[in-house]
Amino acid sequence: SPCDNSIKVASLNNIDISQQKCRQVTLNDLQTNDIIVALDDINIENINKIGKCNLVKLGAYGHNNEDVPDPYFFDGFEGFDKVFTMIESCVTQLLDKHKHD
């Protein structure tokens, strides 16, 4: 489940993630999804070990191909707000790009 600060920052932006659950990416995911989005280079390496797919790095959309950082690398709640803003910007650009493809 998401941590309390992730739930809080999402809620402040009118998004409810309180029921989300994480799990490992599987070969079936690569075969059944149109696109797989990774947050950092380590995720990309690990997903590529499973198999080839339409894999994109989220930070490539508007943030100079940066890794999306772990919010705990920042002090206090500020990191969660910064990471949310980065993800929101990148997702918007990713959706805009793929809407026109």
C-alpha cells in the first residue's frame, strides 16, 4: 500500500490512491499492455531482463530524461509534493504524445 505521505499528496490533488497495491512486473504485463512506464534506469534494466516491450522512462517527458526520485531523498513532506508535481507534468506530456501517435 502507498505510504501515508503519498496518500496525502495525492488526496491534496484530488486523487485517491489509498486502495492501490504494488506488485512486481511480469512477462504477462509486457505482453498485454500497450506501454510500460518506468520511473528510473534501474526499473528499465530490470524490466528489460524480463523481455522486450514498449518501455518508456517517465522522466523523458519534460525532465531531460531524469529518474523520478524517491520522495524520501528530500526533507519532510516537500519531497512528496515535488515528486508528485514532476510525475504529473511527465504523465501529461506522455499522454499528449501518445494521443497524437
